[in-house]
Amino acid sequence: MKKASVSDLKTQIGRYLDYVRNGGTVLVLDRKVPVAELKPVPGRSANGKLVALERKGIIRLGTGQISAKFFKAKFGGKRARTLEALLEERKKGR
């Protein structure tokens, strides 16, 4: 757990939010007295590291969707049919 004064938090909020996104907790101090705690929202912190890497230009996040046409054009054959079957199951909600 990191500790931050109110003035430090105000000037470096981005740095502290990145720390929290990556699963950390920040204790906010006003004149050395704890007044608040910043912690990640449950279920949201796993993506924080990827977002930080994207900001630095190291990676590019995808859309989360895969195109059967792209896969078929790239690999063709039996694999493409398998992907089509999986995507069809996903559409039907199975």
C-alpha cells in the first residue's frame, strides 16, 4: 500500500491511478492523518496493465472480435470450419 499526501495526489493523480488500476491501494493523508483510501473496483483491475502498455505505445488492444473471413483467408481448410462452428455456437448462446 502506498501513501500519498493530498497535495502529492493532486499533482500526480495519473501516476496513482495507474498504480490502482494495476491492483495497488493508495492511502490518502491530509496532514499525516489518513482520510481516504483508493483501491481498484472489483473485476476491473486485470485490464489495467494492458491499458498502461497501450498508453506507452507498446501494444495495441484488439476489439475482442475475430472475423471468420479473416481466419479463413489466413489459414483456410479445417481450422476455418472449426472457427465458423465455434462462432455459430457463440451466436446461438450455447
